[in-house]
Amino acid sequence: MAVVALLSVAPVIEDSMAGEVAKAVDALEEYDVTYETNPMGTVIEAETTDELFAAAQAAHDAVDADRVSTVLKIDDKRTRDIDAAEKVSAVEERLGRPARNREE
């Protein structure tokens, strides 16, 4: 994967956002991306920025609310092909331990 991004899509509401966030995450299934959702957003990996932007747009559009907040942070490393897992492994190698403080 050449492009790694952090996507956060949420309705601007006072009640639980889980249902609408689930719609955004489900919209990613229609695209050639891999993803993993965490408490702060969803890490997406794609071969191209075109595919990444299309998936992000679909996730944004999937949220049914009067107001939607979307944040997209992209790491497009053009000189080397590195995926999200490799990025985490590099940090863990430097730490000498897993990059978390609890067992999974």
C-alpha cells in the first residue's frame, strides 16, 4: 500500500454517534482499501490517492446528519512503499516493546 490515512467522520450531534459512524465505516467496503477503526478514527490504506479520496468521500456522504465533521490526514510516501503495520513496527522496534500499555 502506498497511501496511509487517518479518517474521522462524525455527525455533529449531542447523542451517540456510533450508528452514523458505523455507516461511514461500512461505506469503505465498496472501495479497494484496507482499514482498521480505533476510538479516534479509522486508519485507511490504499494504492492510490484517487482510491483513498473516493473512499473518504463515500464515508463522509454516508453520514445522515444536518452537519458532518470530517478530518482526513494523509501520509503519501512517494519514495517508498510502506504500510501502516510497518510504521507501527518501526516504532515498536525503537521502543523495544509493543506500542501500547495493556494486553489485547
